[in-house]
Amino acid sequence: MNVLRYEALPMHVIFGAGAITELAAEADRLQLRKVLVLCTPEQRELGERVAGLLGDRAGGVFAGARMHVPTQAVREAESAFAEAGADGCVVAGGGSTIGLGKALALRHDLPIIALPTTYAGSEMTPIWGLTEAERKVTGRDRRVLPRSVVYDPELTYGLPVTVTVNSGLNAMAHAIEALYAPDSSPVVAAMAEQGLREFLWALPILKEQPAHLEARAGALRGAWLCGACLGATTMGLHHKLCHVLGGSLNLPHAETHAALLPHVVAFNLPFAPRAGEVLARAMGLSSPDEVAVKFRLLVDELSWGRTLSDLGMSHGDIDGIVDEVLRSPYSNPREPGRDDLIRILEASLGHPSRS
Ligand code: NAD
């Protein structure tokens, strides 16, 4: 029996330039009395601004969010939460900050309001991640879903161009893999296509004009849609490779997505015809056959042609990565053998293929 399943996730979403001013009303709607604001050290100013907007409801700012959610940061945030006598959090930042809020929600079942400032899309997913002794563990749990998400494009006007492009390509990877996921559906496909369209028009503009207001709003709509695709489906080979590369070699998350994505797309598309059709439409191409080559040119152009070698991987790392990918199962429209994985990694390293 061929049935489709789709689980709608219950976040309350507010979107618009200036929407940050809705935060206090959102806290009241959720009946929160004291709210701890989480952010990275670099975004402390935003954290303080959020605390100011919350007024008496603010229980302080914890500016200790870090990449990959180390358990030490979670423990420190837990202490700050207890000291503040807080009953909820506002997480103001990118995937790292939202990840810290999710870790608290997982342990204490507390409500979080997300104020995303990148395009990673974590605010739309029940996926959490934690790093203990350099080992990253991830899982899915409805308790970590933000109760409210406030998207304010004004908060992204100062997002550096490199983070803009890389987190945008990271988001596009969610939409692309959702198109050929085993649990994809017409709802997911519609969100993925629109999310891809938003980034395809917005990212080339933002690379040249980072303060382009309409493109900033478009990219943030894309983040919402692509994040929702990630939250609704099971990711494939691309995410598997990124996860292994991040865990084994500590490569930077979003940049790794950018360097790998065109090569995984080229490998998968012959076995994912519907994804090819959607990408061709979103890219304005007349045939899916043109997608692989044009998509690679586009990503190279956007990401300054950066390869996995530029990020610190070397040819000698390939075998270990391939072993690890082959060890654990994941879903993908095309099953790659050892030679396929080597070819994909070599191409992403910027080295000529051995075969
Ligand atoms: P990030 O949150 O690590 O932020 C990168 C840097 O950009 C930080 O220094 C941050 O302070 C700064 N920054 C963020 N927004 C800014 C802004 N508007 N202006 C200026 N500086 C800003 O990066 P990210 O790409 O958003 O998140 C990556 C992390 O998120 C990874 O650890 C990844 O695993 C995780 N992630 C999780 C999910 C999920 O569903 N759980 C989804 C996507 C990504």
C-alpha cells in the first residue's frame, strides 16, 4: 500500500520587518512570567535589546551559546535559567543558539520563542543536537519545538555575506533532500519548491548587496519554508556525508553543505526525477537534464568556488569518511557504493576523480 504521511507541526509564526516588537506579546500569549534570553557572545547586543523589549518579563541574558551545543554550555545555561527563576526562553540567533534552547527544552520541557537571525531553519524542526566529549548526538523530539517563531528580516540585515550564502545553501540542501525523501509529500514538495525559488532569486542579490531589504525578506521566507521541509522529512546522502565530515574532521557545518551539495545533487538526480523537475522549474530551466551542471555553476559562483580542501579536508581523509558512511544506514534515492562515495568526495575536494 502506497500511503503518504505528513505531520503538521504546531508553531505559531510571526513574520515581518519590525516583528521583534511582538516578542513581549508572544511571551504573554504563552503566559511566561520570566524569560531568559539566549544568544552567542557575538550577538550580546541583540540579546540585550530583546531583554529590553521584554521589560519586566526579562530574566537576564545568557550570551554563552556556541557551535555544536557543547554540554558544558547547556549546564551553564541551566544555571542561569534557575538563577533567573525563569519559566521560558527567547533564543535570539542562528542554529547554534536555537540548538542551545532546544537542549534546555529537551531536559526541562520548557517553552521557547525563537528569533532566528540566519537561514539554518532549526526553529522549524523537532531535531536537537548535543556534543559531549567531541561526540555529537542528535535526535527528534516534539518537546524541543519552539512554541513561537518570530521572523524579523531586519535582524538579518547585518548577517555577514559568507554566513548569508553558506546558511542559505544549507537551507536549500534541506529542501532538495526533502524532495526525494521517503516521507516526502505534495505539501513538502510545494514548500521545497517555493523555498528554493526564494533563495535562488535572493542569494545572488545578497552576495552583491547584503543590505537589500526585499532580498533579505525573501531569503528569510526561504529559511522558513526549507526549515519546515527539514522538520517534516528524513534527509539523505548529502546530510549523512555532512554529518560524518562535521563529526570526524570538525569541518564547519554550513560551508561543508555548500562544498558538497552540487556533487550529491549530480549523483542523485538521475534517480530522483521529480526533484529534477522541481529544481528545473525553480531555476527557470527548460529541462531537468540541465540542472546538475547549472546548479554546480550557480553554487560555485555563490560560494566563491570553495572546496572541502579549502575547509581543511585532505585526500588522505577520504577512506575513513567512506568507511563511516558505509557503516550506518540512511535513506537515499540511489544507493552509493564505495567508488561512488570516493568520486563524490574527490569532486568536492576539488581533486580530479581517480577513475
Ligand atoms: P550559527 O548559529 O553557528 O551562527 C554563526 C555565527 O553567525 C555566530 O557567530 C553568530 O553569532 C553569528 N550570527 C548569527 N546571526 C547573525 C546576524 N544576523 N548578524 C550577525 N551575526 C550573526 O550558524 P547557523 O548556520 O545558523 O547554525 C549552524 C548550526 O545549526 C550547526 O551546529 C547545525 O548543526 C545547526 N542546525 C540545526 C538544525 C536543526 O534542525 N536542529 C538545522 C540546521 C542547522
